[in-house]
Amino acid sequence: MDISTSFDQLRSSSKRLACPLTDHNFFSRETWTITFKMRRSCKRGSLLPKIHCSFEQSLKPRPQHLIPMPKPLKTSDSSIEENKAVVDENFCAGICTQIEKLVLHGRYNEALELFEILECEHGHSLCNSTYDALVSACIGLKSVKAVKRVSNHMVSGGYETDQYLSNRVLLMHVKCGMMLDAQRLFEEMPERNMVSWNTLIGGLVDTGNFFEAFRLFFMMQEELSDAGSRTFATMIRASAGLELISPGRQLHSLALKFDVADDLYVSCALIDMYSKCGSIVDARFVFDEMPKKTTVGWNSIIAGYALHGYSEEALSMYHEMRDSGVKMDHFTFSMIIRVCTRLASLEHAKQAHAGLVRHGFGLDVVANTALVDFYSKWGRIEDARNVFDRMPQKNVISWNALIAGYGKHGRGSEAVELFDRMIHEGMVPNHVTFLAVLSACSYSGLSDHGWEIFDSMTRDFKVTPRAMHYACMIELLGREGLLDEALALIRDAPFEPTVNMWAALLTACRIHKNLVLGKLAAEKLFGMEPEKLSNYVVLLNIYNISGKLDEAAAVIRTLRRKGLRMLPACTWIEIKKQSYAFFSGDKSHEQTRQIYKKLDKLMQEISKQGYVPEGKSLLPDVDEREEELRHYHSEKLAISFGLINSIDSTPLRLIQSHRICSDCHNAIKVMAMVTKREIVLRDASRFHRFERGTCSCGDYW
């Protein structure tokens, strides 16, 4: 540590804090330097005497001839020692005052630097307020080293803490993740109150040690025979962490017994616990019984519905919350944007975006990252980039969302450029980042970039490739038709091949009509997922395309024997904030006549542009009846409905429950060109953005 620099920092900081150090020339540079060095040397065990500063010494030395000669004083040795003690005590008091001021202004590092001076003063114990300030500094920095320094100073000085400071020291250890030390301190405490118990139990729950938290809770009940709302809220969180509804219900009953069930924190914890334990009905009951529904309460129930996939209900609760006049926060908008992502509801997402800005959360990192993710997934990649560029701060999740968005849109080169910029700006990529950029390389066929990034994971960033990264590389090889190399990569993987890896190979075999490897991949998948229908269907398609009708019939017999039934596909489309569902050959809609008429006309138009219906194919997992209704598949009906009920040039956004069949894929490419519409469709496989006769997937799905 540079002493002169430390002195300048101290003086400048004291000026800003109106500190008496500068107001009264408390130190000179020379005195500070000598004192600091001498006391640091004392700390190392030096025998050099301590040098104390003079309170009246000026910052600038006076000329020698102007200095009056002091009169000799007749003082005894005891008087000298008393004067030294007073000076030493005042010196330490000044440092303590400065430490407390620095902590008050959040300047924790500087406070701990000053504390180093006091560490040399072995004979001095600090007062409660200074130790309390140092505890706050340790918590603010979450520094284990600082915690040990403060604790050692208290022990070496023989300082006996009162109940308040004992709890603060316990909290300091908990907040800095030193749970073993915290448990030892807790056991050694001569007296424990409810704050002590709650501090340790809360730390155990936060670190995931739920069973130990329950053990302490039972001990607390025996010792105190009491529990407050904070205790119940914490233990209900422990039940949620264990995903066990039984202890959660018992805690709910106890909370009612202790008359704390209506407490805001307890109610919100109960909603969260019931949601995570699978009982959204109980969660809604607790919410309805809340005497006052706050922002946190609304957020909890909306999150519960979203967690269980009840997106429409979550959106409905959001509207009720808005109409109730309760203030929304950034968490509310973040959740609703994610719900809109699942529902493909652009209009509702736009409203949430506007509300985010209107309520003053336009710069929130979490909410804006959710917006980037939404716009990326639903064909608005330019909007996603605009939101991203306006963010004053970005975390790794923000970068990941936009990189993945470029990949889904088939713009792999831009995804790689963004990845390079992320590295250049000092952001450290994680395994999700590599998954996003490798997927982008795979979608766009950027083999060289993909292999370079894959090799750099371990070499440059110390990130061990996982099965999902290997699946991307297998797909990259599969796109290029290098199926033997893809199989070799599976076999050379440093772990057992996963479902995704074999599924990537099976997809490549279907595209390139490789029956031998396709059968091998399908057999591996059957062994890992014997009840998953789509694996059988892909193999069935390989047999059909290859003319192996006997083998195809055998697959169908296997499906019947296992009781696996190919369900009809369903497609959803949102028009004017309302979602509509269509099945193949669906005639239940009130506009059925217009829909079919429009679709027949559209099929004629695309036929003139070169569209030719494909032969029989059972892709995806749909029944044979749908083959008879090829021209009226659910996605074609949904597009026809969208064209009728939306203005020209408006993009159409659809969700498909299955993997889109190749005939519909080819048809929609031409439809997008003929109608001059952008058509975005998310199927069970991936994202498709149809525009001007092409698809972002590169015809590989």
C-alpha cells in the first residue's frame, strides 16, 4: 500500500465528508507516513517505538527563526505517560469516527483500510458503533477476509459483545457465506433471542440446507415456544425448496394458530410454496384471502400461474392487477413479457413494453432482457437489437438472448460478430452463450466458425463442453451430410451420449435419407425414451421415404402394441389480441366458409408459382386422417384465417403443437412470397421465419 497515496485519499475523502481531519490539520503528511509505517511495523512484531503525531502541527513547517523556544517543563514520568495515553486515545477516536463516516457513505474499502491502523493498536478495543460500522462494511463487500480481520480484532481485544452486536456478528458471517462459522458462533452465544434464530435459519434456507433449517426450527419451538411472521415465511420457503406440500400445509396451520397467516410475507410465501408444490388452487385460495393485495402478492400468484403453464390465466390476472390500481414493478412486467413469449402475443407484449417505460423501469436489465428474448423469438429481431442497444447495462443473459435470436433468424454471421464483441467488451461467456452461438453456426452452416468456437471453449474460456454443445456440432456435421463424422463425434464424447445427441443424428439421417444410421439412432432413442412418440414417427418417415413399406408397417404395429396414438396437430394464431386454435380439416369456426374459400384460392396461386404437393409422409406425429386433408392442415387454415382478418403487410405469428410437415413447410414459403407477408411459426422442433420464399431454418428441422 502506497503511504502517500493513502494520505491523499484520506484528506480528499475527509474534505468531502466535512471531516475534522482537514478542518483542524489533524495530520501532516510526514506525521501520517511515519505513524502508519511505525504502527504497521509493530503489527509485524518490530521493536521500534510508537511515534505519535501532534494535534497542533501545521501542514507547512514554519521558518526556523520564527519558532519560539519552548520553556522547559518540569514533568514527571507519570505525566509523560498520561499525555501519551491521551494522545493515543484521541488518535484512535479520530480514526473510529472517520471509519463510521466512510461506512455511512458506503465507502467500505476505505473504511477497512483505515481499520488496518487500528489493528496495529493491540491494546485498544473499539466501541459498539465502530464495530457495528465494520460489520456493515464486511456485509457490503461480502469479504470473508474482512470478516476474519474484524472477528480476530474483537477476540484479541477481549471485547464482550452485547446481544445486539452478537446478532450483528452472526449476520455478518451468514451474509458472507460462512455458515459453519455462523453455526459455531450461534452455539457459543450465551443468550439467543428470536433475531438470532431467524438469522441462522434464514442463512440455512438461503444456502439450500433445508433439513437443517427444519431441525433448528423445531429446537427454536422448544426453547422459545414462539415464532414470528418472519420465521414462518422463512420456513415456508424451505418447504417450497424441498417441493414438499405436507410440511408446508402444517406450517400454514401453525401460522393460523399464531395469528400470522394474514401477514404479507407469510401470505406471499404460502402462494409461492403452493405454486411450486403443484397446487395452484391452494395458492389462489391464499391470494383471495389476503386482506390487502399488494404488488408482491399479485406478482406471486401471476408467477404461480405462469410456472404451471397457465399463460392465459396469468395474463388475465395481470389485467386484474392493472385495473385494481396496484403499483406494478419491473418484476411484474418481466413476467408478463415472458408469458407473452409463450403465447406469441405481440400486442400484449407491446403494451407491457409501454407500461415498463411509463412506470419508470425502461432501463431495468431483467425486464429489457425479457423484451430482447421476446422480440427475438417472434420475428422482430430489429426491435430486439434496438432494445439491446439502448440498455445502459447488460448482463451475460442479455447478450445470450440476442445471440440466440440472430441464430434463430438464420443470421449466423451476425451472431458470431456479436459474440466477438461480447468478448471484446470484457463479458465472460458461460455455457449458455456457447450454446447460443454454436446453434447459430449450426443453423447457418458456419462450419469453420463453429469448430473454432467449440475448440475455444476449453482452450480459452475453461468451459467444459456439455452434451448440448456436442448436439450442436452433430447437427452442424449433419447439415453438411457428414453423418459418419457425426457418429464418430457421438462415440468419442467424454460422457454417455444423450437423447439430444442421438436425436440430432436421427434428424440428419431423415434429411439425407440414410436408412442404416437412421435405424441405429432410432434404436438408441427407443432404449432411452421408449414411450416418446416422435422417435417412432421419424423412423417411420425414413422407411416411407426409402420405400421400406414392410418396415414402416412394423413400426405402426409397434405403436399400436404400446398404445401410442398419433394425435391431431393444432395451430394457434393471435388476431387482435385474441388467440384462435385450428385443427386439420377444422370446420367449427364461424368463418369456416370464408377460410376454406380463401385457402383454395391461395393454393391455386402458389401452384402457379411452382408449388407441388409432396407424397405421403407422416411427419410429424399425426394420424393418417390428416394425410387425406393435406390441403387443409391446421397451419394452412390458421394462415388463411389470419389473411382474412388482418390488414395487408401485417406479419402472421403461429404456434404449432407438432413438428411442421415438409409439405406445409414448402407451401408456406411460397405463401409468404405470394402474399408479401412475413409468417413466423414456432413448431415442436424450432423457429421458422418465412419471408420472400425462404425460411430461416434453411429447410433443416
